[in-house]
Amino acid sequence: MIEPFLSALPVLERLEAAGYEAYFVGGSVRDYLLKKQISDVDIATSATPVEVKEIFSKTVDIGIEHGTVLVLYNQESYEITTFRTEAEYQDYRRPKEVAFIRNLKDDLKRRDFSMNAIAMDKNGKLIDPFKGQLAIKDKLIQTVGRAEDRFREDALRMMRAVRFVSQLSFSIENDTLTALTNHIDLLENIAVERKKVEFEKLLIGNNRRIALKMILDTNLFLYLPGLNNNKQELEQLQNFQYDSLNKKEMWSLLLFCIDIKEKLIETFLRDWRMPIKEIREIQHTLFFLKKRLQQEWSIYDLYNAGYDNILSAEKLYLVFTRIKESDSIKHWLDLYEQLPIKYLSDMNVTGNDVMEWLNKSGGPWLKDTLLKIERAIVEGKLENNKQKIKEWLMACSPK
Ligand code: ATP
Ligand code: MG
């Protein structure tokens, strides 16, 4: 067995010592079999959430109604989920209520795809009743059970399938793909928050190009906020080489391609339930990208943009101009690194100094004056030295 399973072994052992069954399940087992980087280790157990909480001293209730408890153990955290079925589904969404069970196989049966329905015990033995290993070998995304039924139970699974196409470079098995194509409209019932999780994983997957094309081919795009009227624009995406963009840059690319008005960016992203901090980051990146497409960076723009925006806007600039071999990112970042100051707070002068020198009380003029000093320092016209700043200011102020 390898890390991170090794570190998690004592958690399985403690559950077993208390008389319950416990296994590693889901994405971690799949990624282990694929020899991929393993993200978080999820554990399934026959113990109920109450029983799990009796065994471990540090726990957090993160989804008790679905049977999930977060256990903090040796500086790591593990999601421990009680074996369950999802017998009754409502509105193609989540089950109305889950039933806790004591049987692993029935728990594996409620999972979405066969590759995600493999369990591994503490000795590394695999329990794979739905031929998940075969699907992994064949690189196939196949539902556990009849695809149509499984998509009716929870339509998000269709979006998860396309997200796994992007993430794993697998194909969707024929029957699963047919059901997906025929029932894509069920996605209408799915909460945006759940769609966003899958869409963002799709945007940054290694095979994102194929997955984004699939979103169009299957009409999945019709059920994505703000994108349902943009078939042509989304098709344009295929003309660009965007594999190295991160999540923020992919959202920026998308917004740029659908040619959204600046005023509407925030509404679009709010409709995706994006936190305001991330919205602002995307707005900044787009602002500097648009400037960059018109002209080269000025020193003052480099300063205002900051490292992260320079990097993102320049990466996007290269995507849009289709320039392949270029050291422009390094060039602009080097220039940024050489700036005399990086932030307003790096200036060797304060508002109080300025008021004292000019013998004036505060007011809007003060901000303007500080901005003037800041710009002169950034552009190398003035040294960042208190005495020099004073002399410069006195020389250019009306007596
Ligand atoms: P990742 O590596 O991206 O986390 P994952 O397979 O672990 O992928 P999660 O969303 O973390 O995906 O879900 C964990 C496991 O829970 C899945 O592997 C699957 O077994 C099960 N699962 C998650 N969502 C669903 C769903 N909508 N329907 C059925 N089973 C699901
Ligand atoms: Mg996971």
C-alpha cells in the first residue's frame, strides 16, 4: 500500500477494532489504480455517524444527513460515510432521505460509475462487484446499473461523466452516452452550486478540449447559466490552445469568448454562485487582458496589475494571439520584479508627512498627491527616499 492510504490505515483499523467494516472507496481507489495523484482518501463504513463519532475524538459534522462525518486524525482529515442506499429520489435530484445499511455491496451499487464503485480493504484487497477495474483498463465511464435510471435518480451524474472525460481522458461507454444524450434536459432540475463544482473540474482537466466539445455535442451547454445562448461563441473556443490555463484564466477565456459586456460580468458569475473575491479577480484579469490586446504593458500598468494579473493576462494574450514560442511572460514579470515599489505601502512617505510639509489639512488633494508621488516612483522619475520625495514635492507645488 502507498501513501496517503498508509497514513489513513489506523482510521480503518480503529473502526474495525470497534466491530465495524471499513474500506477506502471512490476517487482515491480509482486514482490509485490509474497510478494518478491521489487527492483525498474517502472511507466507507458500516458504522453509523453516531457510532463513528463515539470512536474518534475530533470530528466535524459536514453532512450527517447523508451519513458523512469528517474525522481529524494525525493532522489529516478523512470523510467517513456510512454505507447507505438512496432508495427514494425526488425531482431527479438527491434522494429524499438516505437509508443507512450494513452492507458494502449495496453502498457500492448506489455510486455513479463503475470506476468509482471499487472498495479497498486494509490489506489492499479490492472489492469490485461492478467490474470497475475492467472499466478503468478500458478507460470507460459506465454507470453502475442502467444509465437511464441512474440519470433519472440524479441528473448531475451526466455532468460528472463529462467532467471525468476531461479529468481522466476516458470515453463514455455507449449505453451511458446514449442515455446521457437522450436525457440531458433532466439537468434543468439541478442546483447551480452542484453544477459549478463539476464544471470547474471540467474546465481544468487535461482533456478539457474534448469535454468542452462534448458539452456542445450533447446540448449540455443549454443547462449552464449564461451559456445557453452562446453555441457559436463556445464553438470558437476550439480554435485556441488553452490547455495550460488555470481555473481563473479559463473563466476569463470563456467570458472573453462570449464577448460579455463589462457591466454584465458580475451578474454572469453571480449566477454561477461564484464568491465575490473570485469575481473581482476575474474582472481584473479581463481588464488587463483587454488593455494588453490593445498595447504593450506600460510600467504603471504592470504595477497596478501585480504579478498574478500580469501572468494571467499575458498567458491569455498568448492564447488569443496564437503566439506559441514566446518569452514575453518572463520579460514582463522580470520588469515587474524590477519595479522600485510593489505596493503603495512600500513608499517611504505617509499622508501625514505630506500634510506637514505642505502645511495643509487633509482632503481629496492628499490622495491625488500621494498617487502622483506613487506614479513618479514607479516610473523611475523619483527616488523612493523621504528627503528626495520632499524636495520633489516642494519643487512642484505652488508656493
Ligand atoms: P475527485 O477525484 O475529483 O474528487 P471523486 O470520484 O472522488 O473524484 P467526488 O465528487 O469526490 O468524486 O465523490 C466521491 C465518490 O462519491 C465518487 O467516487 C462516487 O463513488 C460517489 N459519488 C459522488 N457523487 C455521486 C453522485 N452524484 N451519484 C452517485 N455517486 C456519487
Ligand atoms: Mg473526491
